[in-house]
Amino acid sequence: MNHYVAPVRDLRFVLEELLGHHSLTLSNFTETTPDVVEAVLDEAAKLAGDVWGPLNATGDHQGAKHHPDGRVTTPDGFAAAYQAYVEGGWNGIGVSEALGGQNLPEVVASAVQEMLHGANMALGLCPMLTAGAIEALAHHGSEPLKATYLPHLVEGTWTGTMNLTEPQAGSDLSKVRTKAVPEGDHYRISGQKIYITWGEHDAAENIIHFVLARKPDAPEGNKGISLFLVPQFLVNDDGTLGERNDVLCTAIEHKLGIHGSPTCSLSFGEQGGAIGYLVGEEGRGLNHMFTMMNEARHKVGIQGIGVAERACQHAFAYAQERHQGRLSAARGGKECPISEHLDVRRMLLSMRARTDALRALALYCAAQLDTARHAENESERLAAQARVDILIPVVKSFSTDQAVEIASLGIQVHGGMGYIEETGAAQLLRDARIAPIYEGTNGIQALDLAGRKLQRDNGEAFSSLLNEVADTVERLKAEPALAHLGQALDAGLEDLRAAKQQVLEQGKDPENGPDAVQGYATPLLNLAGHVLCAWQMGQAALSAQAAIGQGTTDPFYKAKLLSAQFVITQWLPVGRAQRAVIEAGIQCLSDFEVG
């Protein structure tokens, strides 16, 4: 039962039919054909299903191990599985040829990422962090730094990390105290960092830490923070690895889930100071680190979808194998697998439909990233980037919250067997639970959407996105078999527009605006997630209905129509309730006293 099969059919549906392979029309990707994309997905599916997937339970049972000398060893098979990934060239598929990558669109790289996270979330975290490191270094690093470190990061022979959090500084990075003292062409770094994902391991030759720190004369607050590159092993002038840098893993966290991923506490400078190199401009470390953070936030959403997909497969397999109870008299009254009971079907369809909707929205966002980076027209690039800025907090937080719910439903389908570790269902819930927390908690994502993203352009980018939803509403209404879906989606769209306007207006209040944004942020994001996912499933319904109208007998399209119907008529109404939450106001939150 604990077997993962990459959802290649649905990934292809989204790329080919919903997105129309739009990214392949951009000038950077004209040599990438649909056949190439299909081959990439098929090969990635083999790596995920045959190599990474079988190690998921192994990683959970064994966990990473910390040794007295600071070394960390990964679970059996992890290092070899990572090397298979590197040798296959997978680490550079979304990186430009100029940097040594394979120059495939972000939307294709994201599809591959979903497979890897679905197969083995703990292992998938390693290349996810490296991808962010590549982005940060490519955008902000000096030419010598890029020449020395980028080729190995792109290959994956060296991996990357983000070092933000310190014991006294959680999400408030203005409290970072790690020091960076200038010394010739480099700096001496000293301080403590915690919660560093894959901060020490045995799967690669070198680990490149991107560290937030302050110079001795730096001002307090965010403006005093700079970004530094600190290698695990120093690099000689000829490119070979030299002595170990002054970076020590002092412990790894004992976590609820993702046991195979070493989450490290790192000490810099116990022997005089770790050698580090400034990345970008002094005092702009947070700005530069957010290049990594935005990359990571989108991928965390993808990660949640991968785990949700595996939870679906796990629950569907169990529900078909487990026989208990009888059908209703109206349906024959015979003994049956639990998948025949309508309440179990409700759970299974909810899991499947939501996962499909989340996938479509995340890949739509990835396609917009391609446009923002590579469209020839500047206005088109700017419009796409504005849309990405709206979508990333939704993809990150809504997808990961839903993944937790979907994995929890998977346990419910198993009944008591789901609560027992041997079935593997519980691992998926434990693993998924970290995703709403890291790379900026989901509350922070909601604040980003309702505050900075919505307020900065008076809601213009948000409104432009909702106009796209309205276009889909009209197309659904024009199709007799789908008109009821158009009406239901239209009602959700009206709710979101009204809620958006209320938050926008109250957020401008010079006295109470910050509290209004905080109080309304999470309900607004949840409403947006439901409506935007329903929008994508409306698009899916149009595509499926067209295929059925042309005479296809592929059962995929009937199943897709049922998923779309569930999302729009049974799941969207749950999200629509968030408008009432917003309209109820925030006085109870203001009046509530803790303690």
C-alpha cells in the first residue's frame, strides 16, 4: 500500500490542456517541445516512484543521526538516491543554459518537484533549498563567487541552505545577532543558527550556507543585516576543496515528522570565525534572501501538493482493499469494500478533487513565473510578476493547510489502522504539518497578501486576476451542461471581490489599518484559495466537457468533471463562509485578553 506513482496523467492535463504549454511559446524555450516535456515527466516519474519513493518509510523510521564530532548521516539509501538525482541532471532542469542548466520552464521544473516531494518529502527538501541558493547567488553574487560556486550548485554536487533563524529571533529577523567582521576579501562569521534544513549531511561534497549576519558597525533593525556565503569546506584557488570551515552542527532537531531531513543547529566561529563572503550589497541581506524565500515559498506549496497526492493514493488503495459493511438496499445490499460507502467516497472525492485543484493553481503560478522572467514585452513581464506576487502567498499557505487536512482525511479513511504507524498514513500527516510553518508561517503569508500585496497597488493586480476568473464564469455559463458551475463560481467570485474591497478600505485607516489587516488576513487568504482553486477546476470542467463532446471514452475526463463539480458546488461553499467571517469584524479579537 505504501507505494507512490507519480500523477503524470494529471500533470500532463494541466500543462497541455489547461495551460496550453504556454511557457513553451516564450523565446527562451522554443527548443523545448511537448514531446520533450512528456519524456521529462516520464523519466522523473521513474526516479520518484522507483528510487525515492521506497525510501520514504525508511527515512521516517531511521531518521538522520548526529554524531559527537558534528557529522550527520542520513538514513540508509538517501545519499545514493540523491546521487541518482544528481547524475540524472535533475538538479539543473529549471536553470538557464548560461548557468549550466537544462533551461526547461519553471512550470516543468515545478511538476518534477511535486513528484519528488510526493515520493519523499524529507529528501526533496535538500534540492529545494539548493534551488533557492542558486537563485540568490545568480541574482546577487559577484562574478568570482558565481564562477566558484554556481556550477557545483547547479549540478547538485554541492547543496545550499538558508540560515535565518536564531534562538532569540524567530520570524522577527530584525533581531538577528550573528556577526560578520571584515578581514581582507572576506569576513569572519560567528553566531548561532537554528532550524537549518539539511544544514549538515553526507549526501554531497560541500554545503553552501547563505547566512544573515551583521557587521560590527551595522545599525539595528532590518537595514543592518547583510547576506553572506559560508561554505562548509573552503575552496582552493584551483577549485578543489580545502580545509573544513569553522561551521559545526551542534545538534539536530527531534521533530514531529520529516525525520529523514536533518534540521540542524549550526555554530559559526567556535575556532575564531567561519570564513564568509558578502553576497550583494551591505545592509540589503533581507532583500537578497527574499530571492531565496520566494523561490522556496512556491516550492513549499508544491511540496504540500506532493504529500497530498501520496495521501490520496494511500487512502484510495486502502479503501478498495478493506471490506467492511454492506451496500444500501437501493444499491444491492451486498458486502463491499469501504470505497463503496458514500461517506467514504465523500472523503476520497474531497481528497482527490482538492489535490487536483491545488496542483492546477500552483502550476498556473509557475507558468506566470515563466512569463515574468522571459516574456519579450516588459509590460507583460511586469503584469505577470504582479500576478505571481498575489499568487505565491496563496499557493504556499493554502496548499499546505489543505495538505494537512487531506493527509488527516487519509487517516480517517483508514480508521483505526490509520492511527497505527505501520500503515504509513500517519507519517504523511506528520510530514505535512511542518509545511504551514516554515519559509514564513501561513499567518505571515496572509499578512503579506492582505497588507503589502493588496495595499501597494490599491488591489489592481488582485482585480486583474479576478477578471480572469470572471471570464471563466462566462464561459461556464455559456455551456449548458456546465452553467450551474458558472453560477456557483460567480457567487464565490462576488464574495471574494466584496471581501477584498472591505480589507482594502479598512487597511487604509491610518489608526486601525494595521489591526484590520491582521484580523482579516487569514480569512481573506482562505477565501481567495477556495475561489482560485474553483476557478482552475472550472477551466478543467470546460476542457473535460469539450473532450467528452468530441467523443472521448477516456474515463479521466469523467473523473475530472466529477472533481470539478465537487470543488465548485461542495467545497467552494465552505470557503465562501469566510466572507461572513470578515463582515463580522474583529472586535472580539481586540477584546480578547490572554492570561
